[in-house]
Amino acid sequence: MPLTKAPIKRTGVIRFGDASLFVREDGVHSRVWAEQLRLEREFKRDVFARIVQTLRRLGWTVGPNTHIFTGNNNRYARKGDLRADLKMSGGRIEFDMFQNVNAPNRPDHGGRYEFDQESLMPYMMRLEMERTRRRIRDYLCNALDGYSFDDDQRGRRRKPLDVTALDALRMLYAESSHFKGDWDAYAERLGGSLNYNRKSANGAMLEHGQRVWFCDRKGRICEGTAYYNTGNMWWVVSGKYDYQNLADFELFTVSPSNLRIKRNGELRRSRLEREMSRAIEKMDFERAAKLRDITFPGSPELFLVWHMEHQAYHCTNFRGYTTDRSKAGKFTAHEARNWHDAPNVVVPAVSAERVAA
């Protein structure tokens, strides 16, 4: 008979998150320091190393992490435009995938800190992300006796080609403690108080299951079907697998005019200021001046906002921080009017220096 290698006996749980995979073992803990180090070394050898091995088999390049997670228990992985941080701490391993091909709000740091990574990933990249974490999950569950996969839908987003949007909503309603999907019974119980949570952007009252229009992250007008969630939040299904959670004031009950015009003022502002910073870095001051005139017509006085606790400047649209003055967000007097109170300090952009804490 052929000999087969017995699986390693370890007890752990694997979960999926937003473009991520988590491994947890409760047994990797000891009050004796030497014993703790031994348990962590075994965990790294049996689990962490197998994840690295699986990534390389799938075509990922894996090496040291030189960003923030620079310790010996951390790795940086990349496959095309898809990137990932692999981190181990105690009995926990996190594998977080990200990209900046489409990162409208936080393109800095490779898109690591962008919110809702899965929905922003291009379709083929989402499939590769899903394939990668499923292969890691399957390998660990087969190689390690005692490992299991927690497929609880609560607390995690729908995965590509996993369940349809309507099936996902049915599961969410089944788990809900207040709204189970029966709109008529819910509306009768709450009466007029429900109207506070269903006033659309154009002033009309939203109805459960009606057609609505909304802006996507790029500022384009999209169409979908609205289903009540909780408070003033509504699920909007815009395809077989696509749905999102939007507030009532983000939805229109009638098609907005000028559908070809993007509602992307903040995204446009971020891109223009980013291009202006790049032009300054390259000493292309003529291009920087043109971008400045486009971004701030009329040459208004501009200001930077310094955060004393973070010891950094606010970025464009007050999203994130940077210690690089050239990359700091520029704001008009009107935009900075409510940011004069501590820990923020408003300083002129033309002569801004680091403000002492």
C-alpha cells in the first residue's frame, strides 16, 4: 500500500473578510516567554510558511515587507496589480489584499487603506483575489487536522460569484433583529415615523422595491432597485451580484437630468491636486501653474491645515494625513473656516511651515 503523510494536528479557524483571509489559533499563547516563542515558531513553520508556499505556487512574488509591517513575521506579496500584506502576530495571521488601479479615495500607500476593497477591484482582479484565498483555505484545511472554515455571512461582505445580491439580502433580513423584509407590516407598525428614513435626494418618499438612481464612486449615475435596510440606509441592487448600502439622501426616485455629466467634484479635486504635486516634484512649474488655475480659478488665497496630534497635514478633501508639505491638501478660506480649533491649525499655503505641537 502507498504511504500517505498524516496531516499535522492543529486546531484553528479560517475566516474571510473584505478582500482578506484570517487564521486564528487560540492555543498559541503561554505566560512563559520561552514557551511562547516556541509556540510561535511552530505556528510560523506549520501555517505561515504554508501560506507563503501556496502563494508562490499560484504565481505570487513574496518577499520582505518594507512599508509599515517590517518585522520578520510579515511579508509583502504581489501578482500583477494585485498586492497583499501577510502578517503574523501571536496565534493570528492576516492576509490582506489591495490594489490602487481603482482607489478613488485613498490611492496612497498602494491603496492599502481604501474602504470596501472588494467592490472597487476590477472584475478579473476580484476573481484572482477570491481564487487565491480559497486555495489557501483549502490547502490549510486539508494539510492541518483540526482546521475549519467559518462561513458565517454576518460581518463579511458578499464574495464574487458566491451568492446573488437578492440571496444575500434574504440572508441579511433573516439575521436582522428589526426588519425582516416585510415592508407593509413594518410600515404599519412604525407609521409616519418611518418617513424620516425614506426621504430621497429629490424629496420624494422611497418605497421598498422601487427603482432608484444614484451616483457611483466615479460620480456616474447608475440605476438599481432599493430595498429597506435600517435607519435611513437602503440596500440598492444594481445587478445579479452587485449591491451596496446607501443613505436615503443619496437616492433619486426619478432619473436626474444630464446623465452624461459626472457628479465627481471630490474625485476631480483629488486628482488635480495629486497631479499638481507631481508636477512640482518634477520641477515642471508651468504645468503646476496651469493645474493650479484649473483647480482654484480666480487665484484665491490658499491654506493648509496642520494636525498637531498627528504632526501631519490634512490631505485633499480632509481624507488622510501627510508629512510632505507638497502633498498636503490645499483649501480656500471658505473650506477651512471650520478647522481653526485645536488640534487643527490653519496656516497660509504660501508660507506654511510645520507648526509646533
